[in-house]
Amino acid sequence: LASGDGSVRPTIFAEMSALAAATGAANLGQGFPDDDGPQWIREAAIDAIRSGENQYPPGRGIVALREAIAAHQSRHYGIELDPATEVLVTAGATEALTAAILALAGPGDEVVTLEPFYDSHAAAIAMAGATHVTVPLVPSTRGFAVDRAALETAVTPATKLILVNTPHNPTGTVLTREELGLIADAAERVDALVITDEVYEHLVFDGATHTPIATLPGMRERTLTVSSSGKTFSLTGWKIGWVTGPAQLIEAVLAVKQFLTYSGGAPFQPAIARALVGGDADIASLRETLDARRELLLASLSRVGFSSVRPEGTYFVCADATPFLSADVPDGAAFARWLPGAVGVACVPLSAFCREGSATAEALANWVRFTFVKNDQTLATAIERLETRL
Ligand code: PMP
Ligand code: GLN
């Protein structure tokens, strides 16, 4: 990039998955499932290919999928959307986020995110030429929580966008209604727009509730809500995502989206439309399976000697690797590069989700993220290796 911004670089996920493959490590790094999503949904895509749904779908997405997305938002959250103008299908949440940021922010604008943040958020802000301002998530009694004083100072009249992510990758935090209220107040105070990344909306545990910020008073009109079928239905490679919100904002995102991909995923769109309508039992069963795997991984990390934070959502656990560091392996980044070869397990350093040199990067320098969205065998292998070799 002309600005020399370091956010646009090979993703840590690709690097760690390559290292896992090269070393034969159990891959608890990149967040994708070992086991594909429900067979009936996969069959629906095969049916769509057979019945000739193989050419460009409409730029906004097929009507059945837009209707299914609107019905999903209504059924789960009471958000009413016009599928004709307020729903846009995208190539995964990644495209929705990037197109929205490119559409709404530019040089001179500030975009506020939490820190740590998902890496594509920072890259999209850099591609837009906007300035990235961060609000730390700090350890609290319930895990990581929004630093309220930092939120107040970060959001100023220069703030064009506030980017929210709940359930939060990498920390697993589910933002509370109160925290979302503070973010909403800050957005209203400076008349900023909000983009909210809710790809883990259905992956919440321990009775935690996912609250879309668009449901808070006054927020529907200034919020773009992004989600994706990848996590919800364990079909990450299909890249069917969406963004919903006021027609005028969707129009702006569509203007950019047409020149990123125009459209995509023709046979996957009708399959995901059916999944969103009839897949609630599959979602519940995935949540139950993941909950059990979360307990397994947390218990094992604790036996090995990590202190970790119990995630309320997502499929990630963050853990402090300090007890295992040495002169040769001095921090979380070095640990993540060392672990696959030495122990046969891959993870991801939290520094990859932070700005270089930031206070949060310093605070989390020794931390790493493990995913538990892997099958019983991968998880058992990883646990056995951590417990016997580390
Ligand atoms: N946002 C977050 C927080 C993520 O963890 C991911 C990774 N799947 C994405 C967006 C990207 O989603 P998709 O694969 O649908 O592009
Ligand atoms: N969201 C996944 C993760 O956090 C990675 C997806 C990707 O590699 N783009 O691990």
C-alpha cells in the first residue's frame, strides 16, 4: 500500500495452517472445522448444480436467500428487513466487511475497532486509506471487557465508523447489552455509523445471549450487520455471507461489491437459503458439540499449566503461554512458530490481532489462541501431545 501500512500482509491463519501441514501438527490454529456441515445442506447445493443454478446470481443475491436472511433476523432478533433493499449477499463476511469499509470510510476518516481485532478488519481499514483507532479489551472478572474510558476518548468527531465484533474473535467475549449501549451512545454522540461483525452469532455458551447492536434504540438506522453461513453451518469454504441494514447504506456497499466480485456462489445460495429456514436443529447440535469440546480443551490447557480465559462465544480459547517461554522462545509469536515442530500442535499468537507496538500488543504479547472447532480425533491428539510433550 502507498501508506506502507503493515496490516495488508499474508494472514497469520494461512501461515500457521501451512506450518501445521508441514510439521504434521494437530491444527488448533486456523478456525475452520474438520467436519463438514450437515449432509442435507450439502445435498441441496448438489441439487442446485444439477438443476442448473450455475450462472451469475443477481448482484444482491437470489431472492430466496435474501428472504431467508430477513426471516432469520426477524425470528431471532425481531429485526424487520425489506429483502429487496435491506439485504445484500456477499462472498463471505470478509467481502461484506471490506466492501462496507471501502464504501463508508476514506482518507481523513477514523475507524474505531476493539483490540485485539480480526485481521481483515485492519486490512480493510488500511485499504480504505482510513485511520485505525483502537479500544482495548481488558481482562475483567468475566473475561475480556471493553475499556470504557478508552472508548470515550477513542470516539471523536473524526470517527466515521465504529466496527463491533461480537461474539468476539479472538477473545471469545460476548459483548454485554451494557457494553453495546456504551458503543451505541458513543456512535450517536458523534453521528458515526456502526458495522457489526456477528459471524459467531449462534456460537454462544453458558447461557450467554448474543445481542445485535442494531436492536438497541436508535441503532437500526446507523448500523450495518454482517454475518455468514461459514461458522453457523460449518461450511466455511462456501463463502456465503451477508450484510443487512438501511437501504441507503446497503446501496453504498453494493456499489463497491459489484467491483470486488459482482456476485458468486450460485449453487450455494439456494442451499444456504434452505439452511437458514430449516437448520435451527443443526445449529443447536453444533453448539452442543462445541460446548463439550470447549470444556475438554479448557480442562486440558489448565492441566498443562496455561492460564486461559473461558470463552462465552466463538470457537476459540485464549491462553497465556508465559510458563513455556524461554530465551529461545521469548513470546507468543515465537511460541506459535515453535509449537508445531516441537510439540505437534498449532495455535495462533494474539499479537497477530493487535497493532504492532500497541499497549494491547504488549499486554497480550505472550498469549495465543487455540480453536476447539476440530473433531474428537484432532482434539484428542492435540491434548495428548500438549499434556505429554510440553
Ligand atoms: N469475521 C470474523 C470475526 C471471523 O472470525 C471470520 C473468519 N471466518 C470472518 C469474519 C470471515 O468470515 P467469512 O469466512 O464468511 O468471510
Ligand atoms: N476466521 C478464521 C480464524 O479466525 C480464519 C479465516 C481465514 O483464514 N480467513 O481462524
